[in-house]
Amino acid sequence: MNNTTNYNYKLPEESDFAKISDINDNFTQLDGQLKNMNDTESAHEEKKITSSNGVHGLRFLSDKLEYKEDDTWNEIKTGGGGSIINVTTIDPEFYGQTVTLTDGNTSLTGTMGNNGVCTFEGVQLTGTLTASISYDGDVYTNTVSVTYFGVYTVAVTLGEAFTLNISTTESTLYEQSITITNGTKTKTAAFDASGDCTVVIHFSGTVTVTSTDGDQTATTTISVVSGTSTYTVALSFVKIYGVQWDGTSTTSWSRTDDAADFVNPVPALNGGNGSSPFDDLYPWSGMVVEERTGGTMVKIPKFWYKITKSGYSLKIQIADKAKDGFSVSPAHMNRGDGKGVRDYVYVGRYHSASDGKSKTGVKPYANITRSEARAALHNVGTNYWQIDFATRFTIWLLYLVEMAGWNSQNDIGYGCGNNSATENMGYTDNMTYHTGTTQSSRTSYGLGEQYRHIEGLWDNVHDWLDGCYYDANGLNIIMNPSSFSDSTGGTLVGLPTSGYPSKFDVSDNAGFPMFYPVESSGSDSTYSCDNWSFVASNPCLFAGGDYGQNLDRGLFYVSCSTASYKSAYRGCRLLELP
């Protein structure tokens, strides 16, 4: 087998072309003419060379060499001259970076030019070649298939670009560095002197943005998805809002941590305006009304909390971000139902109507057993259940840290009802503020109270509590809603006492820290001031007030009935676990 002098092209054989005699007579001069052509001519331009007999020609196209036999162009398989491989990019970030070309065994390196091209000449590699560029902690690649010696082009790009507009109000983070990560991919940037930063990344998925000042870290995660190019990211340190009860007969709690200097909220009176220092703070700010399949619902975002017991005192802290030593809010925690930790849950703004939904203008669904209510509410939809103890406890935590007091009837309104019968729901629809009473006096009985848009937490009817039951050993909790039961499958928390609680114990046996009464020597105006009943033979718990007028039936009222009990006092409330 012979090859040409300049380009080492293999001379055609019988199997290549029919008129082998004509081709071999003139192939050498064709090779010489090709060598003498202007090297600056475009690789995409057809270059024609005619042999002495005027019949045959050679031409270079962008990626192959062809020989003309009569009027037909035929590809020429090259021999050993090597390929020209252009690695290109459209990303200026790659300019000046090292480019690697490899077949998996042998590697070649070059430098990306400022024109976006890195050219490898005389490449002897064939097969699937990988071109790669390392940049900013990651490696970007593309492949090209080389089946003969010719001219090839392979583009390497950073990929889709995503712009993060990052800001902070934490002045100590101004001009501090920022780290943006996703797995092994990392990008660094820095805030300017005003606490702003704009950075472009080229990776998607769950992206974590972090900045640190000493022992304080501000971090958040965002979901970066293809097709959405710009994201707004706010970084701040973890905020912790706390309250502490000293365990004495007072119903008031003192404020701690970032809430230490807060004034107490002013709930609405007579349906008017109110105010709270928590209105713009997460998670309270995220408690909004939404229309859902289940009707009018109140959204509750997840948060993180900690309960500390010291002697008889209790301290509750709520954090707006995950923090070591803190637990995710009970309603949102992993319930073992395959959904993991939820970002939010929904509760009925109103008690449930006869169709199970949360709606205004009708009387609450009442005179039902807890199991009947359970079935009716789950019939609303796959993700709908009866409100459970964990969700009621979540509302307790939010209330206590915001209101800094046990006595909801004193601080917001007596609530309860007309002492005669249930009435239509929606009595807070015209309230200006999200928390308060429509009554003209806080000490007036009657429908009208709501907390953070949730109407009737202690009036009109009690709400059955699911996900819990009593037995001879005490209070049992069930977290997985598909396992809600009146008598089995729960985890024992502890043995509550009956009466007006004055001392509490703390347990996390059920998977979330919670308090329950272990001593009851209080009254309707001291200590926690709402009655909590425990009867081992009455497994079904319910909470809140009803239309009867009693001062022991505020937000923290807990009682129990038999599994077959039903009455006009007993209703239910919808829970959505998306």
C-alpha cells in the first residue's frame, strides 16, 4: 500500500474506485497541487484540483476529503496525516483556559483562544474523542466521532445560564464572600458595599447560597430549573423568636431572643384593625388564605422550634430557618407517608360543613363521631384528612410565641357562642384584621374570634382531634394520616392529668417535642387556664370551645369522649397534607 508524499493519503485500491488505473497515474500530482493551495482559504470552501488528464479532481469540504471520478464525488479514506480538530466555545469564561482532547487513553492539551477556538492539528486519534475544559470547579465536555483523518469541529459550552440576584440586610455581610453550591459544583462571589450581588451560574437543581460572618451563617436553598433564567435570593441570619413561662400561676409569658423587645400584639376588636410585630416575620407572614379543593383554607408554612423545660418553667423558641437542636414543626414533619418533610400544610379557615369542606354561610358539620368525621373529611380528596393533634399543637406554638400568653379568651375574646345552638360560619368574613373578635368587648360571649384567619378555634363547635387517642397508659400519637385510628397504632407520649394544668412535662416520644400536663391545680384565670381532661376509657380527643359559654374553653382546651359519642357541640375541621 502506497501513500502520497505531502498528506500521507492512501492511494486508492481496486475496492475504492472502478477506474484505478486513471486515478493512480495522477494521484501524486493532485496531492502536490493541494499542498500548494492558499492555507488561509476557508475550510468550508470547496477546493478543486484537476489532474493532467482533466478527468479527476480532489476537494476539501469542512469535514472530509473527496475524489471525483467522472461526475461522481467519492470520499477518500485518509491514511496517516492526522486530523484537524477545532474545539470551539461561545462562552468568554473559557478564553485562556486549558482544553483537553482525549480518546480515553491518550490526551492532548491546548489553550482556548480569545476568538473562541482551540485548534489541534495532526491528531492521530480516532473513535469517540472527548473535548473538556475545567472551569470554576467543574468540568465541561462534549464529544466528537472521528472515523477518518479530516477536519472536525466540537463545541464546548457552559450550558444554560442562570442569574442570581442576591441581597442581604445583614450589614456585617456587606462585602463578604458568597458560596453557591450544588453537589460538587461551586461558584463564589461577594456582596458589594450595599449588600447586593449579581452572579451567573451554569448548574441547576437544588442550589444552596451561603455567606458567613464569624460564627453567624446566612444560608438558603432555591430550586433552579431549566427555562427560568433569573432568581431573587435574600440572605439573612437565622431569626429566633422565643417566649418563656416561669411555671407560676401567671398566664403571661416573657419574650426572649430576637423577640425580647417586641410589644404585645393588639388583636382586632369589633372586627376592626389590629397590629402585631410578627406580621412581617416568617412563618406568621406566610399564614394566608387560599381557595383549595377543600374550600377556603389557611396555609401554614413549616418552621423550626425548640421546647426547653427547666424545673417548672417552659421556653419555646421558633426559628425561621433550620437550626441545630431545633425540630421541624409537628404538622410538617416527616409523617412516614412517603411525602417527607412538607413545606406547608393547610387547615380549614372554617369548621367543616356537611360535605367536609371549609366554607362560609352554613352551619358546621356536627353531631358525628370522630370516625364518621374522619371518613367524611378524607372523602374530600386524597390529601385531605381530619385535623390532628400535631397540627393543633403547631398552632399552639405559633400562638404562644406571638401572643406570649396562655389566656386566649382574655387576650382575643371569650368566643364560645350563644349558649343555645350552632350558627352559620363566616362570622369573621368582614373582619379587617386577621386576628381578633367581631364582638364589641373581649369579655362578651358570642361567635366572632379568629387567629391568623382561622375562625372558630374556640367557638361554635369543638373540633375533633385525629391522630391521637387515650388508653390506660395515657396519650398516644399517630403521625401517618392513613393510620389514624380511635384505639391502635399510636406512640405513647405520657400520662396527662385532668383539670386545670399547672405543671407540664415535655416528651418527644412521638417524634416531635410536645408538652402535656402532669399537675392540675390551676383555674380558668391562672396557669394555662384552659381545662385538659384525661379519661382512659374515652379515647377520642377534641379541642377548643363550643357554643356553650365557659371560661375554661379557649385555644388550649382539650377533652375526650367515647368512640361512639356524638353531639351538637362536636364538629370537625379539615386538614390538607399536600
